[in-house]
Amino acid sequence: MAYEIAATGRALPKNRVTNDELAKTIDTNDEWIRSHTGIGSRYIAEPELTNSGLAARAARAAIEQLAEKTGAAAETVIASLDVIIVATVTGDYLGGVPPTSCIVQDILGAKQAACFDIEVCCTGFIYGLDIASGLLAVNRRRKRVLFISSELLSRITDWTDRSTCVLFGDGAAAVIIEKTDAPSEGAGRRGILRSILGADGSGGETLIVRRGGTRFPYKTGEVVDKPPHVEMDGRAVYNFAVKAITETISLLLEEENLTVNDLAVIIPHQANARIVQAAQKRLHLPEEKVYMNMEEYANTSAASIPIALDEVNRAGKLKRGDIVMFVGFGGGLTYGGTLAVW
Ligand code: ACO
């Protein structure tokens, strides 16, 4: 039995904001942002766009891809989805009441699907792949999981803080994970091979949305100067991220007895080009093996890896049997990586 990524899709808001445009509203400049992060632009949701709306658009793109691939109608694919998972920290409603995945289910009309959200910050895609495969493994009747990573980080960004607001963007991407009869080991193996999931809860304060939860709730009558927003100790996150992705890549390769030459591509979380380049240098990874697109989209948290995967997939850069590695890190602090055979 294999758990394969059968289709991918992505969706971005219409509004693309360049560094120069951002520099008109805050004391920053294109040179600083590019040299410190590799970011050139980001997509920012228009006020009426919802997380569930963007997630449903990404889901539709993956559903249509699978429909085309299998010759089935899109509605038939929708009717075949057993579970819908949304990875997000910026869901439509506080605390996920109701879960964004349930709203997506309603938009798509996938009445038969079970739904839930996961909150693992930027590592959401990595954790979600394991959860999705686990759900397929544990129940014989389940065949397909629609797994969407969707974020409207612009809604929890402090637009007066130049050290964080230049980093984030909005976006969503979906994968459909399918249980197939292909082998998951040995010759001709396919699907998700192996993963590493980790966390260091002692680093929670380094990336935090402090207010609005049950620990520090807003009180009736309280005058609030800023809505809930991300606060970050950039240097601490940077150090954690470089260590986490370097160790995760090494360990995944070692555990599967692979070298970097066996990989078609490594798709890291697209937080900051300097983090990726530091890991690249430490592990002597050839530049062409490591995919980066933060120049266009900035950091879209859980959505960043699957947006990149969709780009690679739709560009026809993956062929059957290629080994792909995903590696991520984020708030929590959390980290992880996945090896999958295309
Ligand atoms: N434009 C211009 N100058 C700026 C900006 C800006 N946007 N932001 C900060 N500066 C200034 C600072 O004020 C400081 O000036 P000073 O020396 O006069 O005080 C100077 O630049 C250096 O600031 P640092 O914070 O030390 O800059 P650093 O080199 O550490 O880079 C950065 C900051 C890019 C945030 C880096 O620490 C980093 O990438 N950290 C990891 C962040 C990350 O990846 N977060 C997301 C991961 S988790 C998730 O995805 C949600």
C-alpha cells in the first residue's frame, strides 16, 4: 500500500505587493529586504477574501488536476474525498469554531468528508502529510484525503513593525493524497516514504501571537491598540531554523540510505533565502537541488512548501520515481521533513 500525492493546486490573492510598494508605507527598502531575506514581493488578501475561500480555490485546482488525470468529472472527485484537513494558524474563526475545513467542505459540496484543522504553524504541511497517510492507513474504507494549507498571515501581521511585516504573505495550496496498491518499499516504491516530526516547546516565546487566546484574552471594554499579531525574535528563529533543517535533511537521507544525488529536489519552507543557503552550505547541497520561490511569495507559513510543490509539479519537473524531500520549521517551535517518491 502506498500513500501518494496524486494532485496539487494553489491559489493566491490578486494583489501582489512589491518591496518598493511596501517601502512607501514603512521605513524599509528593497535592498534591505532582498539582502536579508531574498524576498521581492508578496500577495496580500483583499479585505473580502476569507481563508476558507482561498483554501477552496486551491482545493478546486487540485481536484481539477486529478479529474483531468483520471478522466473523472470534478464532482466525482469531490464525492470521493473521505477527509478534508486544513493546516492553518489564520483560520476564518478564532479557535477554529467552526473549523475552516468544515467551511471548505460546504463550499466544495463534499458532504461525505470528515473535516478538521491542524495548527502547526509553518510546519503544518509536514505534519499534515503524516496525519493524512495515517488516516488512510488506519481505515480500509478511506481512499482519498484533501489536504489544504492556507494562510492569511497579513491579518495577523503588525504593519507598523518592519522587522516582521516584510517577511509574510498570503496564499494557499492543496494536495490530494491517495491510497494506492503500489508498493511503499523496494523496487517501484511510491508515495510517502519516511518522515521526521519534531518540536521544542521551550522556544514558544520566540514566535508568538500573544493576545486573543484564552491565556491573555481581550476583556470587555478593553481599549486595544493593535489586533492580534505575530511577534518574533528573528535571530533566535534563524538559529533554530538553520539547525533544524540541516539536521532533518541529514537524518532523512541517512535513515533511507540516500545521498543528495538520489533526490530530484528539496523543497524547504520558504521563510528566508539566507536560512536555506546556510543549510545548503553546511551540507554542500548543489544549488539546483534546492527549490526557492520566496522572492515571489514571501513566507506563507504552512502554505509555502505546497505552493512550491505545485509550481514544480505544474512545470513538469517531476517524473514518476523521482524522490522529493520537504523540510520545514516554524512556531512552536516545530520542525520536520518528509521523503516521498513521485
Ligand atoms: N528594513 C530595513 N531595516 C530593517 C528592517 C527592514 N524591514 N528590519 C530590521 N531592520 C534593521 C533593524 O532595525 C536593525 O537596525 P539597527 O542595527 O540599526 O538596530 C538592522 O536592520 C538589523 O536587524 P536584525 O533584526 O539584527 O536583522 P537580521 O540580520 O537578524 O535579519 C531577519 C532579520 C531577516 C528577520 C532574520 O533574523 C531572520 O530571517 N530570522 C528568521 C525569521 C524567520 O524565518 N521567521 C519565520 C520563521 S517561522 C514562520 O515561518 C512563521
